[in-house]
Amino acid sequence: MAFLHQSFKDTLLDLVFPQQCLVCGKEGKLFCAKCRAGLSYISPPVCSLCGHHVSNDGVCPMCLSGKIHLDGLRSVFNFEGGIAQAIYSLKYHNLRSVAPLLGTFMADYLKQNPMPADIIVPVPLHPSRLKYRGYNQSLLLARELCRQTGIELADKWLERSLATASQARTQNRIERLANVNNAFIFKYPTTTAPRVIIIDDVATTGATLNACAATLKGAGALSVWGLTIARER
């Protein structure tokens, strides 16, 4: 019922404020046909763990040199062009109407590239950041993904206990790993050992998703994969 209510609200907003292409400004859709065709999808070969583009199949040197808790991380697009604009608008310009479209891209990817999944968990925001922004963009993406795939949403399982600096402001992989170390706690004990997919908007080094995976596996998760709409090169 909540999804139908939101859909009705979105339809009314579209009538009052017609959508425009985020790239070229053409009225009609958030991505016109031409700009949508120009989106930069990530294509194989990719690292079997972190999903970063590599020259050959296998595990990349970065994953070989670090402790990886994720069973795998995949992203739909490169973080550039129209997708970067869409994510920036969602996170910083309150354009929540873009979330269903981005969630659809993720659902289409997951249907074509299945991952083991019983539960979908969005990366949580710290309460202070959630209060400032007013919403968690990863939760919006996860809701749409669950709606289209039928996988159960567990948006209360993880809590961000540390108000860490934005990952975008850290300089390198070592800083990003340290920034999110022990930043998450598991809130809802379970006797099952579910297969989890963690959802976030953008992956850079994968440090945030890896920290979430460490917490979930410590709580008994059988497997933990990460899925993001985009990946920085």
C-alpha cells in the first residue's frame, strides 16, 4: 500500500512538475532515449571479488593484498556522466524521484546477474546525517529493488554507530578503511544464516560495504554480496 501511495504522489508531481532529462534537459523522462543510450555500463572482465574493471578475469591485486569480507561486489555503471548527475541529485538536491529509476537499473542487473540473496540490507546513515538529509538514499534504492525482485528488505538490521566523515572526503583506500572500521553494529539477532545483499549508491574502494559485510558475517550471515548503482573508476 505504501508503494502505491508513493506512486500516486509521484504521478501527481509529474503532472505539476514534468520530468526533465538530467543530462540534456529535454522534457519527458529523467533520461531521454539518447542520453540513456550513452550511460556507461561496467562490462567484463571485472575482479571476481570487488567488481573493479580488470584486464583479465580473476582477483585484482588490491583484493589480494587486503582482507575482504564481501563475497563479491558488483556495480551497474561507471560513476560518470548522467549516472553521476543522477546520484548527486538524489543525495544532495533532494531529487528522490530518481530513486525508482536507479532501483530499476539495479533490479534489471540483478535479474541478469543473479547473486545469492534471502535479505537485502541498505547501508545505514548515522542518525545525525539522516536527520540532516531527511532520508537515506540507499534505503530508497533498496526499497525499489525489493519491490521489483521480491527479496525481503531488512532495513533495521544494521546501525551506523559512529558519525564518520564522508567517504568522499577521505584521500585514499587506507583512510577509507580506517574511517569505517567498527562503524556498524548488528541490531536484530537471528537464528538463521541468511544470504545478504548490501545496497549502496556508489562504490569507490568498497570499504564501507566491506565493513558492513564484516559486521553481518560476525552476526552469522552465510554470505554477503554488495551491489551499487555505480562504481568510481
